[in-house]
Amino acid sequence: MTEDNGDADRFVEEHERQINDLLQEVDDPADAASDDDGFSMQLGGLELGRRDFVKAGAATGLASAAGAFAGCQTALPESATPSDSGGSGSQGSSAAHSHVVEPGEKDEYYGFWSGGHSGEIRVIGIPSMRELARIPVFNTEAARGYGYDDQSSQILEAGGGYTWGDNHHPNLSETDGDYDGEYLFVNDKANGRIARVNLKYFETDAIVDVPNTQAVHGCTVLSPDTKYVLGNGEFRTPLPNDGRDVNNPEKYTALFSAVDPESMETVWQVKVDGNLDIVDTGKEGRWAIASCYNSEEATEIQGMTHDDRDYAKVFDVPAIEKAVENGDYEEVNGVPVVDGTRDSDLNKGDEPLVRYVSTPKSPHCVEVGPDGKYAFIAGKLSPTVTMLDLDKIGEVDDPADAVAGRPKVGLGPLHTTFDGNGHAYTSLFIDSQVAKWDIEKAANAELGSSDPVVEKLDVHYNPGHIQALEAMTTDPDGEWLVSLNKLSKDRFLPVGPIHPDNDQLIHIGDGEKEMELVADHPAYPEPHDCIFAHKDKINPATTWDKADYEGEKPFVAEGDSGVERTGERSVHVKASSKRSEYGMFDFTVKEGDEVRLTMTNVEGVRDIIHGVAIPEHDVNLAIAPQDTREVTFTADDPGVYWIYCTYFCSALHLEMRSRMIVEPRD
Amino acid sequence: MTEDNGDADRFVEEHERQINDLLQEVDDPADAASDDDGFSMQLGGLELGRRDFVKAGAATGLASAAGAFAGCQTALPESATPSDSGGSGSQGSSAAHSHVVEPGEKDEYYGFWSGGHSGEIRVIGIPSMRELARIPVFNTEAARGYGYDDQSSQILEAGGGYTWGDNHHPNLSETDGDYDGEYLFVNDKANGRIARVNLKYFETDAIVDVPNTQAVHGCTVLSPDTKYVLGNGEFRTPLPNDGRDVNNPEKYTALFSAVDPESMETVWQVKVDGNLDIVDTGKEGRWAIASCYNSEEATEIQGMTHDDRDYAKVFDVPAIEKAVENGDYEEVNGVPVVDGTRDSDLNKGDEPLVRYVSTPKSPHCVEVGPDGKYAFIAGKLSPTVTMLDLDKIGEVDDPADAVAGRPKVGLGPLHTTFDGNGHAYTSLFIDSQVAKWDIEKAANAELGSSDPVVEKLDVHYNPGHIQALEAMTTDPDGEWLVSLNKLSKDRFLPVGPIHPDNDQLIHIGDGEKEMELVADHPAYPEPHDCIFAHKDKINPATTWDKADYEGEKPFVAEGDSGVERTGERSVHVKASSKRSEYGMFDFTVKEGDEVRLTMTNVEGVRDIIHGVAIPEHDVNLAIAPQDTREVTFTADDPGVYWIYCTYFCSALHLEMRSRMIVEPRD
């Protein structure tokens, strides 16, 4: 499955071999019970020692995969320090650039963070790094009543009924290549789903369980007009996964999926060889580029990392659409699945659906630069970033001829971001650094040269995604970059065995200055990625617009409160709410009744939310001004239950109650 | 139900009448659609106008309760500004004291925040205000596997099986009157529960559903040695609440409960008149003081706010214990319930169980000062704080004679905190201010005098709890104070109709300087209270100590991985986990099998967590180094399911998978 890509590739391969040899020599010295002692020392002379220490820890996976894990306690040799340019290491000294937003002032940018297996999206202000909001997406969450009121319960139910997800890649909807502030889309790797968040109300309004695919990992919108939300199926499974072929892994397959952003339905899928990891698109609506770390199609780690090369896949979206239009597909679970495997007839003509581009071993990320010219494919197990020229990819006979550069940036390169001023910044997971490098210099240097690297900065520790302001648009804003570090080790007060991640804020200015580490920001597990939008591009409502739910839910005005018996064992309770008072001070139902409660917050004032807690019935709603929410539950046990407001809304908030009297049925 | 307390009380009552008259004149000008326009102006000349604006908003509840809500659009008159000393208003200017903790440095204090109806505890570093961790308590949460693994599911099940709670008052366990770092206790108002968090592992280890009581609101530990965790039942219900007396509110009752901190069982309860709101204890293990805002025992807001006076209740814990010991109780649902109502025989001797102390209308908070001399009972609907002399309360015939001071501090006083240097700081909900006042001066001034007030600071907006560093111990540390403001309005970038709260950090130094507003900190709804401990008092583990679960759970070493069929439709899967590899690359079960999965993280290195996501089975575990977790689920549908690690643990994290093959049963 490897392709020959010339002398440059051999140069890189040689370097990789050196790294692998190195990694197999070391193990994690922390296993030698010196962990806490070693880490408890604060900054200073031991800084280098600690960094090597963590590098070794991150590398254990590699060593382990190579079978060198057990028992080896070799200390990291001095010569093993693979840092090829000095980190600028500004930690410990007061930063020249402040990220502090003074009381009464506001942040300049919205940051939307994926929340990993917490299932939520987090909204963080930049540069303050303060968390402004959480948006529950795949998880249930009582403070916002998400998964508690009927409306959000239906969204979760339509998405498969799971109570959590693993969101990785948040994306903002685009019009003409710029953020339009309408939607945020994010994947759920755990259950193969994609969700949409409405940015008028900052709440989830749809979840699609993508058919035929497990582990939607990479996720992006198709620039420039969000024609599709695209999702990478990472895990190869039988197609369909209904019990057939379970013991025949050679028949498993991975799918690339396109979801319509309005209907949130899966409109087509592409079957591929290997697997699919991360994806990004070009700026003109044609190319989607995905990485593949398991071209071996193995089911065990040794097999997945066996070969020296893997590939990236370049999807030609119009060509796929044409194939679907021509009926060249198999329908599986209601979705047209076109064949994008290498040997497919559809891949043999002048317009192949999928181009397979050879890359060094196990590429992880793909990011397309601001001008749309290059896709940057980071090496993960290679110290390089492959630059794929998207202007050429449609022209060349051998896709490998579209490789325009392959700078050597350091160990464990995972993700790349941009300052809009000619620089790329690549996170180095194993080196625990950010490498800044010159894009055009890399395009013109020998493949595998480290010359384009301008500077490296130590981060703490093991960065995954990094993002600079609006780096995914055609016009990045520079100034700030965030490195999402997977480990924090001893950077914060200890909080038990589950450590926070460490999102570090780095000042990059216009790219003409040195990188400067400004702030450590602890993050609840486990953010993967983030995306930034200038505050002027997001325009949330501060109260509800009734027109947005007219016909779907009623608006219960103050005079409309009341109880209606709708059946032998069912009642419908309607009530308004305003500061200090629900529309009814009490209502009576019978033991065993199904109670449907419809509540409107009749206030017109921003930030006056009313909650509806129903003790011992596991219900809490949050109703914003002018909004209506409904909940249906069963009044199982006779007794008195004081419904109360959970949002502190006035000096008489504690007195804001309604009494549900459940009379015994006999 | 009122008591005559002499001239001073009449002075206060007259003042209250003036306030109520004022409040009934105003309504919320924001209803006049000027809300967003008015608030969109950034600082500057309109500051006073905006403040008045918000005061009027907060007061609406009062006006509404008095029946003056509808239609009234009277603008707030200039003369209505009840600010009797200029706020120092440092917002907008750069603070002299920085709260920034530089990269690589650590915070000085742990802050433990209640998460309100999110159900969680948040750990926030002081002074940085960075969130270091969340601890799910009453909520389920996938990132930590809480409510997903069998162990935590059992904790939630034992606590009633609810998936959320409303936690208000976090308390740290004490030994000799100081924090011992062992436990944190917190109430659930929604379902009448108390939970315990183990501070070695920063995770919830027990929840008790307190019998016979609804809405455990006030919650505190009995100083100085945590003999009990004490909980206030806020809502009056039938006793027991099983369907009897539902339509006879005069038979409803509220209970004060004592929970054993080790067994987490409810050991006794006290039946009282009125209701129970907030509670604190003296420093010597005898007195617990609770507020009561509904001495009227009404079921509607108008009745609850009808009388001019309510009371505080002073529980004599040894006297209650003696009554229980003597068998002077009724057992209800397995708990001894002693009668602490006013007319009870037990309340008539020399050692009454409960002393009823007359206070101005609707007191809310109770906080006992550092030296244990005074309980500070804030007025809520009175502009005063009542200082109750705990040295005298056991000596006087009429409990009202133990009132040592009643300073007039401003509108809507809710909570009081201390700098250990003679000052009290009271939050003013309606005034949106913090009032700093001199405790001894108040004790010697005319009751109702505003002379003791030293200074007021504007906060933004509508503060509830406030806390200074270690203010609840006998030796407060001063320096920083946090005001937990319920509304943030326009202080942050807008994030839709559900606004964050605003926890503001205020520098108070040793109390001899002016208060200085240093930082706004957005908080996800809805923290109520917080408590601070110096970092040296908390000593969490960074990896698990096997001895802590020996006999309860196995430790699966690498060689012990395997599958055992335990029944016709059940299997037990045991596996280890380390970086990049689970103990088994695959395992096979049959459709419909109940699968019990036991997984150990065999790593010894801190911060290397492994996750266990099971796609389409709604499971995610988080396993810290040396810990074991178990989960039981049913493999309903045949197919291939790739179990994967959700904690990014090495460069080969993506390859860390196990394949669950579910074979069709036929």
C-alpha cells in the first residue's frame, strides 16, 4: 500500500527511523515512582529535565506499540533531547501582553470549544479565557433543562436516545467563506452523530445519527457556503453493521458522509479504503481532504502502525454528486453509498471521486490554509507536515506530484494553524512544543528540510489542536493562539486523579514577533478543538422571539393558566411565570396521572430566567423570557410537591412556588 | 406570631414601611422595550442610571407581590435612589491588585462552588478564578463516567435515582474548628438530599435522601468537629408526605435534620413551627441557628410576606440529643422526630430544644462570625442585619434580649462574610452593592443605626452569597472576597437568553483598605455559595490507592484480561488498560448478553487517564491510574462495536481500541 514519492520521502523515512529507534530506547521514568517528587518542583533549573520527562511519557505509546514497554526503566539519555531549536519558554515571567479583560469590558472574540466526552460545547471569551456559557449538545443537563423538557428530550431521542457524546470538531456555518453566525456543527465520535447548535439562542436544535457509520471523527463544513456538513467515519465496520461479517474484518469499511445543514439528513456517503481521521475542505467548494492512519486496515495496534506510509484522501465533491445523480450508488439504510475505494470503476476515469495521496506514516490532521492553496497534513508518527497543493491536485496524474513541501517540524506533529501573515504553527505532541514555520519557504525548500522553522515555544504538556483567531477563514486575525494541551500534570493545584487539560493562550501578534506564553487555562476533560469568531459575527438574541416557535408551542399568558383533565389518567397544566409568581399557586392531580406541564415566562426583560423544579420527579426546566417549555411526567406517588423556581429572580425568589397536590386515587 | 422588641424594632419597622412604599411606586422600566438599548451602552456617564435600572428590576418581585405589577410603567424617580453612601465603583479602570496567576505558578486557595441546579460542585482557584475541576454530585456526567460506571450509578441510585439536584451550600469537614481536608458536604434542595464528596479523590462517595423532608436548603456542619451535617427542610409538607393531609396545610410541617457524616444516615429530626431557610452553627458544638421567612405558614406568596416580623430559630443540639436519648420522640420512616414547635412540652423547660427569636420580616441568611460570638441574620425584606449574641442566648429569659445589634446596611441584605479584622461584609441584593461595616460599632450603636457602615461597593448585579477567604473558620484570611451575583445582564459577550451569573472578585486586603473590584467571572447557572480553603489544607491523591477499594473491586493486572461466560445470557469481561492498549484487542459476546466489564488502569503515572467509550451503548468510563471501574450493560444488537479510549493518552491514542463483536444469537 505504499507509493514511491522520490528522494525527499526517503529522506523523511530515514529521519523517522532515527526517531523510532530513539523512542524505543526510552520509557517513562515516572514509572520509577519519582513522578510526584519530580513534578512537585516549581520551575527554575529543572525545567529542561521536566520537559524531557514529559516527552518520554508521551512517547510511551510508541514504545509500547513497538513492544518495548514492559519492564524497561532506562532513563532518558541527555542525547535523546530531540529539541532542534530552543523553546522561548516565557513561563514564570510576567507576560508583556495581558489577556485580562477589566470589569465592565468585554472580550473581543467568541471561542467555541468542543467538550470532548463531556458532550457539551463551551463558549469561551478571548482573550480573557473566561467560560461564558456551556451549551449541552449530546449530554443531558439540568441547569438549562436540556434533556428534561419535552422539546430537548425529543432532539436527543431523534439522535438515538443516548445521554452523552464525544464531540471533537466544532464548525461555524459560512456564507461567502465567512462566518454567518447562524449555526455551529459538531461531531459525536462515540455514536457517529452530528449536531447543530442554533446561534440565535445558543442551543442545540438538531442531532442526526449518521447511518452506516461508527465514530464520526473528522467533521467540517464545505466552504464557502456550508453546502454540506461532512463527517469522517473513523472505525471500519461491516456495512450495514447488523451482525453480518462481524468476523471478517476484510469486509469492514469506513464511510465519508455528507449531511444537509438545513434538513440535517444524510444525503450521500462514500465508501473508502483504509480509514478516515480528520477532514477539512478547500475554499472553493470542490475538495475535501481527509487523513488515514490505518491504510493497513488492521484491527490491532501493531497492524495499524505496521507500514511506513499511509495516505490522505482527496474527495472531489462535484464528482461525487454527479455519481449520485447518475445513480451510481448502492442504497444502504436509505442513503446512497457510492464506491470510492481505489479499485472502484468510479475512481478510474478522468474525474476520480477520491484521490489517494501517499504520505509518511499515520497522518493525523488536515487543515487547509487561509488562501486555500495548501492542505497541511501533519505527520503524527513522522516529524513532518505534508503540504498538498490544491491548485495542482486536479491536474496531476500522480497525486503525489501535488505535494509542494514537507517541512520537518519536530516530534509528534498533530495540528496546524495560521496567522494570515505567511506562517503556519504546528503542535508537537511528543516535543510539547508549538513550531512556527514559514509556509512559502517550506514550499521551496528541500522536502523534509527543517529550514522553514522560525521558532519553537514550549507548552505544558502534549498539545493536540491549536487554533489562532479566525485561522480557518480566508482572512485570519492573528494576535492570539490557543494550544489545547492534553496533560496539565503539575501546572495547577491538584484536584485528584482526574486532571484538567491545559489550554494555553499564546500571543502571536501579526506573526512578526516571538510567540509569548501568556496564560494557562485549566479545562474540564476533554476539549479537542476550538474555533474563533469575532464578536461582530455572532448576534444572539437576549430574549425569545415568539415567532420562532409559533405553531409548535403555545404562549401561556397570565390569564390562561389552568388545569384541564385530558383523560382518565392525564391532565394538562398550563401556567405563566413572572418574578415571584407562577400562574397558579397550586393545582391538584390524581395519583398515577400523566401530567403535561406547559409553562411560559411572560417577562420581557433580559436575564430574568425562571426555573421549574419538581421535587422527586427529576424535572428541572429553564425558561427564558418570552419562551415556553413543556414537560410530561407521571405523578406516581400521592403527596404534596412544591414546584419552585431555580433561577434566583427577585428578592422574593424563595417565595416563588406552586404546590402540586397529588391526591390518592382511592 | 410577632414579638415586641422595644423602640429599636419600631424604628426598623418604620424604615421598612418607607422602603415598601417606595418599592410599590416603581416597576421595571426594562419592560418598556428599552432594555437592550439601555444596556448596550458601555460604562461612563450612564452608570448611575443603569444601576437604578437594575435595582428597580430586582425590586419587581416585591412590587408584584403587593399586587402592583400589572401595567405600571412609572419611571424610577431620582429621589428613589436608596444608595446612602457612594459606591467606590472601580470598574472600567485597571485594578491595583492583580488576580492573575502567571503560567507555571499556582493559585493560593481552593474555592469550592455549589453549582446550583447543574447539580455539580466546581473547584475554582483563588485568586485566578480559573475553574480547576468539576465534581459531578447529583448530576450524571460522562467525562468522569459519573452515573455511567456501576459504582457511581449505585451512589445515585441509593440517593433516590434522580439525575439532577440543586446544590446550594458546600461545607468542608472540620477537626478542632479548622478544615481537615477530608470531606465536602452539600445539600440538594430539589430532592431533599445531602451528598458527601471525598477530597482525597475529589469525587462523590455518598448521597443520603433525607426522610420526611422536602427541600433541604440550609446545610452546614456542626463545628468544631463535624459531629453532624445539619439540613434545613424549607418546604412544609404533610408528615409523612404519603398522601395524607394534602389539603390541610395547617398540618404541614418542616424538619431540621442531623446526618451522621461517616454513615451518612439521618440520625434525628426536629419538627418546628414556620419554615427553615439558611443555617449555621456556633463554634462550640452547641448552637445551630436557622432563619425562617414564612412564620405565617402560608402557602401563597401574599400570605408568606404578610406579617411584619418572622423569627430565627436557635437549636440547642445537646438538648435535642438528650431528648432523643430519653425517647422523647416519634419515629417516622425510621428516624426519631422530636417536637421542637413552640408549644411543645420539650420547649417549655429550662433547656428548650428550640428558641424562637423575633426578627424583622423574612430573614434569609445566618452566618456566625469568626469568634463565635454573634450570629448575623440578614433581613432580606428589611434593610438590617440582626446580630444575635450567642454567649447570651442560653442565659436570657426572652431570646430577643440576646439581640446585640441591628445595623441598617441597605436594601435586600442577604448574606454576610468577614475579614477577621472586625468587619462584616453584607451583600445587598436590591441595591446591587456590598456593604462593609464595623461589627463592634454595630454592637454598641442604636438598633437600626447605619453608623457602623464603613463603605459600599457597587457589584453587577444582585448579589446573593458573598464569601471572603476562610471566613467561616475561626481565623479568616481576608485579602479576597467573592460576590456571587445572580444577574450579569450586559457584563459579558451575549450568549443567548440564558445568561451567566457574575462572580466578582473583590480585593479587601486586611480590611483596613477600600474594597476594590478586580475581576468579573462568568458562572454557568447557578452557583449559590462557595467556601475557601488554603491549598495546604487540601491534599488530594494524584493516583488511586488500591487499598481504598480492596475487597470491593478487583485489580485487573495485564495478564488477567479475559472473558468468562457467567450464565446463559451473561458474560464477565476483565481487561487492563495502559497507554495505547487495552488488555484485549477484541472479545466476543452473543446478542442479548448482559455484559459486565471490569477495567483497571495499570499505569502508575499521574494524569494518564484512560476512557472506555462503548459506541451505541451509552457508556463512558474514566479510569485514573491504579483505579478499577466496572460497567454492566446489555449487548442488544448484533454487530461490531469499537470500544475506544476517550482520554488522549499518547501519540497512539487513536489506535487504543478494543473490538466488541456481538454475534447474532441464532
